[in-house]
Amino acid sequence: MPASVMADDATIADVVGTLNKPLEYVRRVLERMWECKRQFGIALVRIGVTGEGRTPNYRVEHSRGHWE
């Protein structure tokens, strides 16, 4: 298992400088958040913190759990 490179509580703002395509990454995250918020009224994003922050995985969630 790789050692964590990012802090456990890292945010997109913390990693934006390391992203390969920061504008595209943030656009996709916000687009998915907006769809979730329209459906459920609330949306949160969790980003993966075990990589190097170039294109971290993320998951959009709402009060009932994971959303796809």
C-alpha cells in the first residue's frame, strides 16, 4: 500500500496545483455535484488522498450515501 502523499483532510483547493488538468478536473467535479444536488438537495465530494494528486479519484455523496 503506497504511503499517503496528501493530507487525510485534503481538499481540491489543496491539490489544484498538482492536477494534470485542473480546470477540467474541477469542471467535472462541479458538474457531478450539481446533478446530485438537483436530485437530492445536497452534495459532498470526497477525494482520494493516497495518490500523488495529479488526477485524484473522487466520489460525490448525498445524505443517503454514495451517488453515481
